[in-house]
Amino acid sequence: MHLRSLLILALGTALTQAAPPKKAAPVATGAPDSVKPASTLRLLPGFQAELLYTVPFETQGSWVNLALDGQGRVLASDQYGGLYRFPAPSPGKPLDPASIQPVPAPIRGVNGMLWVGDALFASVNDYEAKITNGLYRLTDSDGDDQLDKVELLRDITSKNDHGVHALLLAPDGQSIFYITGNGAKPTEVNTWLAPKTFGEDHLLPRLPDGRGFMRDVMGPGGIIYRVSLDGKNFDAWSIGFRNIFDGGFNRDGELFTYDADMEYDFNTSWYRPTRICHVTSGSEWGWRNGAGKRPPFYPDNLPPAVEIGPGSPTGVTFGYGAKFPAKYQESTLIQDWSRGKIHAVHLTPSGSSYTGTREEFLSGAPLAVADLLVHPGDGALYFCVGGRKVQSALYRVTYQGAESTAPIAMTANPIGAQERALRRELEAFHGRQDAAAVGKAWPSLASDDRFLRTAARIAIQHQPVAQWMEKALGEPNATARLEALLALAQAIGVCPQHRAEAAPAPDVAMQKRLLEALEALDWRSLNETQRIALVRVFEIVCNRFGLPDAATTQRWIAKLDPQFPAATRELNWLLCETLVYLQSPNMAAKGTALLQRTATQEEQIEYARSLRLLKVGWTTATRTAYFEWLLRAAGSYRGGASFAKFIENIRRDSEATINPEEKTVLAELLARQPEVKAPLADLASFFASRGAPRNWTLEELAPVAEKGMKGRNFENGRKVFIAVGCYSCHRFGNEGGMQGPDLSGAGGRYSPRDLLDQIIHPSKEINEQFTPTVITLKDGRTLTGTVVNISGGGDVRINTDPNDPSQSEAAPQAQIVSTELSKVSLMPPGLLNMLKEDEILDLVAYGLSGGDPKHQFFK
């Protein structure tokens, strides 16, 4: 049953009748040149869009990349064909088709372009394998202003959408940064600035993608290379990405990218939303296949600057040079192909890195935005739609509002300048040995700035181990010791998948010294970050050196077992998998108890993933509880396309740990099949015993909330948050679904009255990132939901049930009459009608607290 229908039944009240959405101008369909009219796009106030050109598919294909040549002319690439060149049209004028010239150079499948000097560098990712993939240089051989000479500088094996992509000029103009996805095989490099000590580092056997996607692709995943201008020298600058398509440098000379998520992983603990990454020298971003993706809290990778949410990242550029208000000249403009959006990300220096916020800049329904650039001549933003043989077009965005568009200063931001300068001093030691490196970097191992700590650790890792090993083992500062031991474990230990068959056995003596240095740290004196680092470094040591001897194993069980369960999800994640690895006899009871009382399926699946490999300490009761959870998860929980397979594979591994005697006792339970239930089916029973609903109004609740937000009940607020289904669609901290706005920062955006207004009147102000699309078909049907894909024929797939991310319906392009943005939220009204006043106040307090039980609302 659809979530909306289920809630109507559960609440016993009809949805408020909303006025039908205002009709936008219909989209022409059926014709080969059908595109989204500029009048139907939604932009920020003061901005205006123009449709400049509809690309004839049969002759010019589907454009996926834009660039400027040395004379300011625009270059466009057809994903399955060649290149085209044209001058930017005059203000207010469309693009003259006669001005578009095919580039004669014999090249195709270009996914990235960069003009340097008198040459065009091109990144070829040819789906049809008619040309070698890799890095090319195009030049004019005879001075006739036509690119005709093609040189292959480096062939790179890559495949489909996850291959080689954008090319960016370094801020000093002396090198090129080459962006590649996890479908491009690593090429030979001169220097690994990201130390070549990376590995899978799964403490427990990995759980690959349930549908087999990328299951044979191991770390380091996507790589950003720094390439010399002659194309000969490649340095591995940063690793561990999923599928970055583009990036850009800000005025501080810092690199940012927009990395993809894995939509198959929706509603699992290891799902990671699309993210803006501040890419620093030597950094690791933690992509691994399947359930092996590293969460942001792992100390062996870096966290994103901004999480964007579900999407399909394509073009990235900064607004520098645009005749826009200062805020948007400074912003990072990023494109989401599947959801038809351009976001403006506003970054703020924070230590040696940045944090930021996202704002929707432009959207369409649908609008397969593929690339964008700011033209220095007219100060306009140009973007194209296309890719995967989708109908392509070129648009221009200008600002017509009243705010000043005077150019901002392009000098470095003074905020954070000192911290960034120190980080760059440390990064100067990356990839080379220097006698001064250890002394210079060591103090920063204890920094509160995570990016500084990482830069220092990498600088030290590049130095001979003999110079710093004893210093690492004896470091008195807990933070610095943990960073140093992480560096030492990675530098000396070798991950099993990288170990040659004839390699010597791991150094047991070194393992013992590493573990003794970790064990000496007093858990009670460590803060949360240090505790997380301690357990993770222990995991890496065990992964690279093997299970410790029996006596050491027992000491570590005695050290860690009393700490589980912990107060935070992050520590419970690490402690659960570590204690299962050590086969702690208490884990069956503790783990299943936590599994039963944890609220969200995301957190539950993480504990189940680890417990699947526990062989000791089980009783009939705990085995029953665990397999009852598996049945419930298989029948009631929903997630991305691989979700069901992940649950199936967890069960398969779990059954392999059962001995014959247990199988006899559990035979009936093991033979049971999951009872497939509608998502949130328990919600109906929760509300069924509540009696008659009360149609709460904002006027009734707001004055009470404004006076009564002291002494609220945290646990009751969390319980109600779960009961009314908030977690099914909304992210809250590291938990919950991704089909609605992230509520983690609600306390910074809403007052109690504002939050109540949003809940009671969900369609009053719809979050722009989650505005539903309404597709009207010729047979009179309408589909309302989120566009999740567009096929080559222009067919649109739309998710109409936000509670089931794997669900979608197809709208054939030939049958579409119109598409428009809905005025009605997918979130139903009436969610509070079955609650008591105190429950509503606790719910509001919980939502505004960010899930912090120490918030002032609960004092």
C-alpha cells in the first residue's frame, strides 16, 4: 500500500483537500527536438533563463560537456560523437544554428575538455569502444583555426558512466587535474601523494553489492590525478571516490568535487548521500564496494564539506566571472542530472577546510543537466542538458535583479588563511622524503583540525619508517599517538588482498608492539573522537597483521566488551564489528538486544551485518531473536535496488554459522518465509488504539509550544518521531531515509512554531530539493513523485512512493502531455491528529534538538 494511503487509514482522517497545482506551460513531446521551455524552469528571484538551442539528435547527438577555447568560443561534445564549436550568442538572442561548426579532429566520446595555451586537452570515455579511452591533446596543425591534430597522451582503461571525466587547470597553471570514476582502472603514476598503503581494510569479510555492481572493483576507487602539461607525468593526488564527474578550484586555490552516491544502498547503514568534497593532497575518501564504504567518522578517510542528498552529480563550476550578486559569484554551482537541479553551495572556511550549505539555484521537471560554465565575455552561465542519448539543449542564465553584480575580489579569503597555509606546508612533504618532514608535521598530529591531522599523518607516512616508528609507539598525547599508530599500521602492515602469495607472514612482533601502544590508552580518559580512532586503528592492525594470539584477544575483549553498547551509533558500529571479529561470548546477547531496541532499520542492518559472522555465545533465544529480525527485515523493510539481496546474503552468512544441533532446534523458524508487509504497517496498529482523532491547528499548538519547551521527555520524543514515520523518509543525524529533507539541522532553521507549521501544513512551503514532479499522460493518468532516471528515448522513471526507494514507474516520452512541479507535498497532513499534546511537544523538542538528549529542551 502507498505510504499516503496507509497514513490515511491509520489516522482515520481524510487528507486536507488541496487546490490543484497551477499548470505550468506544457512541455512539447513526441517530436525529436522536444525540450524543456525556459519558462517552465524554476529559478531564484532575479535570475532569468533562456533556451538558446535545441540540439538535433540525429546530426549532433546528445551534449554532455562544455568548454571554452582560446578565443572564448564554446566547445560542446556529443557523448557518442564528436565536437562542435560556436560563438556565444549576443544577449537576448538564440544560438544561430549556422554558427555551429563541427570540429574536424577525429575524436569522439569526450567527457572532459580543457583549453591550455594553443591546445585542447580532451578526456575520452567512449561507450562504443571506437576509440581508445584516455587523455588526448588536440591542436591546429596548419594554422587554419581548426583543431585537426589528435595525440593520445595516456590510454586509460575505463567503462561507461564511471570512467574518465573532467580536466581542470591547476591554480598556478602548471599542471592539470584529471578526474576519474571508480570504473577507470588506475594508471601508472610517478608519485602516490595519497600513500600507496591503501586497502580494503574490512575487519569482517566484505559484503559485496547484492546485485553484483562493481563487486570486482577494489580500492582505491576513483582517483584524481595531477598531470604535467606535456601529459607524461601522472601523480595520484587523491583517492577513494565513487564517481566524480567534475570539480573546480575556489579563489583560495582549493579543489572541490561533487561525488556520487550509490542509490542501490538507500536505507542501509552504509549508504552515503552525494557529497561536496574538499579535496586535499593525499586524501582518501573511503569508497569501497558494497557494504564496505567507509562512513565519515572513520579516521582513515575525510568527511564531506556538505552532504547534498540523493542525486546524480554532473557539472561543477564556481560562479567567478558571472554577472551575478556576490553570493552567487562565490558559490559552487553543481548539477544533479537525474533530479534536474542546479544547486548553489555556499562554502565557509572552517579551520583548514570548509563547511557549507546548499540552496537550489535552478530546477526543471525533468531536466538532465550535464555541464555548465561561466562565460567571461558576457558574464552569463551556460548549461547543457543531455547524456545517455537524452534530448539535448543549451540554456543561458543571466541576472536581471536589483542587486549589484560588481565583480568580487579574487584574492584569497583571510578567514582560515593561516590554517590553510600550515596545511599546505605539510602537504609539501607528500610524495617525497625530507629530513625536516617528521619534525615539522608531528605537532599537527594532535590538532583538533581533522584536515591538519590528516595532512601531517600523510607527510609522515612518506618518510622512512625507521625515522618515526619509535616516536609513534611512545607518543604521550592520545590524539597524536592514534594518528601516528594509524600511519604506522598502514605503512608496515599489508592488506590481505595486496599480499603476494609468496610474501612473508605478517610481523607478529610489530603487531604486538602496535597493540600494546593502543592498549595503554585509558578508555575513560579518551573523548568520543579518540575512542572511535582507537577502535578503528585496532581494526586496521588486525586486518593487516591478523587475529592476535589468544591472550591478547582476551585482553582486548575485556577492554572493549564493557564499552558495548555505547551511547552513540558511531561507537556501536565499530565496537559491534570488532567484538564479533574477536568472537566475544557476550555479543550474541548484547547484539540482539541492541538490534531489537534500535529504532531505525539503517542502524539495525549495521548490527545484523556484523552479527551474521558471530559463531559463539548463541542461545536458542538469541538465535530466535536474530532470525525473527531477518524475517521482519525481508518482509517489511524497504531500500534501494540491492536492499533485498543484502538482507538475503546476511541471512545466508548467518545460517552458515549454525551447527547441526542448532539447526534441528531452529528448524521451524529457519523454514519460515518472510511475511511481506506494507512499509509502516505497524503504524496502523499504533494509531488504531488511540480513539478519535483531533484535528490539531497551529493556533492551538504554537502558543503551548512556545511556552512549554522545557523539561520535555527525550525518549518519548524519539518514540513518537519513529511512530509517526519520520524516519522512513527523513534523515536525522546518521539515521533515516533519504526521500525527504534532512532534519538534522532543523533546530538551526525552525522555531517550535515554524516546525509545527511545517508539519501541520506540509504543502505551505515545500523543500525545493524534494518538490514532487507531476507528469500528465495522454490516457489521463498523472504520476506524482521524484524523477530518478531518464532513458535515451526520453522516457522518464519516477518514484511515486517515498517510502520505497526501489519503486518506480515509467512514463514513456511519447505519452507525456506535460510535466510540472507539484504544489502539493508528498508528506501527508494530519500526522499529529492521533497524538496527545505532550507527545506533540516531545516530538517537536526531539526534532529541534538534533537528537541530543542534553539539549536545553530536556533539562
